[in-house]
Amino acid sequence: MDAQLANAISLTVISHFSRLPRGQPVTRSNGAEEWTVLAGIVSLHDNVLNKTPICFATGVKALPDLTLERCKGRVIHDCHAEVLCLRAFNLWVLKEVKKVRSGEVSEYIEMKNNEGKKRYGLKDGIDFAMYVSEAPCGDASLELLVDDNEETWERITKLDGDVLRGRESYTLTGRVRTKPGRRDSPTTLSKSCSDKLALKQITGLLNGLVSQFVDQEGFFLKWLIIPDDRVNDKALSRCFKQRLNGFKGSITTMNHFGTQNHHNWERSETKKTPSNLSVISIPDHNLTECITNGVKDGFYSKKTLLRPRGESSVSRVRFVDECRDMIDIFERDTYVELKAQNEDHIKLKTLAYQALGGWCKTRIDDFVIV
């Protein structure tokens, strides 16, 4: 990886986002300008960049933990750009698998014979990189909070697994944290993007459903690209390398690089307002979707969380629908039971939690599969 390739990766994601017909932050009627974070995953074939991103997403919001038990798999909890991008990536894998199942040729996925077991897998010579327009929230950006004169949260909230809430005591480094949010906002127990990306270095990019029929080999991020002025080598190395030194298993470490490129809707020194809108896009499959409050834009309901058919394409309910032909789903299975079938993935996540020094669980968002 060199500066030229890092710039090309960021420009690929930024240019596709900029060309969307809608979904970018706007200037509100009161004159307030909005900002957002953009994240995208690109592929490289034998070190040659594919100029169409696999997927990209924007977003800076997360739901309070109290909301989760009402979601029933229909509402997305964590709408930070990096997390939505990972969800979109898994949906992209599903769509590529379906191409192969229907007899079409995928540039990426093929059926492989692994020790006598036939599973879908990634073709040889393919690598993945993620561009993010900000250093991921949490441990990878703590030093930037000092540089940006962000408000310090001195009081410590007691959470399971010694997890820290948001920006509390941000001089304590190398710790798992929840999403930042505002100090006076209802608590979210969704973990920071730093922690979730660090976790993926051990578990891989595929989630607990998709990895039941797709081999995880090769599905890792090889590079993380962020703007030059948001790169803190000490923080990034600590977050993604040093704090996992005690892990005895296999780790595919992301290497970080800076880019000169910025998109037009980043947070700046001038006072801007975070956008309530998120976007996900999978260009090769002509899917673009706007999301507000964890559901498709225009479908939010204060009373019921969402109106009929308001689930995002990357919600849990829709993921189960996409996987029906490829996973054994028994009558009256629940979502939690379905994920529990993937024992290897669960064991790996548990080891990863321990390596990171602790983890706190969110409330259970479960539903019966019908």
C-alpha cells in the first residue's frame, strides 16, 4: 500500500457517495449545516483496485439500550457508518452467493471443497480495504479528543466487563467503550466502532448467519484508510495491534494509512449538526437505502418504532429472509437460536471479547422466525 493507492481507495468511495441522488447531509431551514461520517469497503484483485466499491454507508447515531427489546429484529440498533457498512458487506456476500446458486458467475464467490465439505468461499487473489472519513469512535480516536478539545466525561458509569461509557475518562486507553453520544442522552450499550473493527480482525467480516454457509477465509480487512489529519499512529496501533497481543489464536491485523481526500459533509471546526439520516449502498446490486432511527426513511413511528414494511434491507429480520434457502430453519426457531447453531463463530467471538479485556451485552433483540 502506498499513498497513491490509499488516495484512490478513498476517492472511489467518496465519488460514489457524492453521486447519489439523495442521502447526503443538508443545510436545515434554520441555517444549520449537517455533517456525517462516511465508510466504504473496496476490493482489490491481485492488488488492482476495483473502481466500484463493494458497499458504503453513512451514519452517526445509535439507539438507547432500553429500545432494543421492542425492536424484534426489525430496527437497526447501531447506525454508525462503519457498522452499517459491515452489515451491507454481509448482504453483498449473500447476493453474490445467490448469483452462484442460480448458475451465474460471481467475480468474488465460488463453491469450494474443504476437507470433503462443500461451502461457498472467496476466490483467490482478493483483498478488502475500508475507508472511513473519521478515525473510528472509541480507542482509535481518544488522542484526537484531546486535540479537538472535546468535553471530558470524568464520572465513570459501572458497566459489565469493565466497559467504559463513551468519552468517560478518555485518558484510560486500550479499553472497550460504548458509543460516545451525548453525556445527557439515554445510555446505549452498543460498543464503539474501534472495538467492533478490532473484533473483526479475529472473527472476520462475516456475521453469525452468513458464516454458517460461507467460509470465513479471506474475509478480513487488510487496510484501514482515514484522512491524514485524523491519523494518530499511536492510537491506531494500540487499538488494532497492541491490545490484542495476548490473543493466542489467529489475527489478521489491519494496517492503517492516511489519505489526502475529504468529502464535502465532514464535521469541521465550524459548528455543524450531526445528520439524523444514514445511507447504505451496494452499487453492483443497485441497492441504495436511506435510514432514519434504524428503519427505512419515512417509516419511523414513535409509537411502534416503524410502520409496516419499514425494515431496512440490513435489519435482522431481512437478513433471515435472505438466508432462508441456505440455513436449516426449523419451525418456531428464534433468531437467537438460529445464531446459536454457529458454535465455532460464538467460541471465536468469546475468545475475542476476552482478548479485548471485557465486553458488555446489550439487551436481547429476539424474534420468532415464521
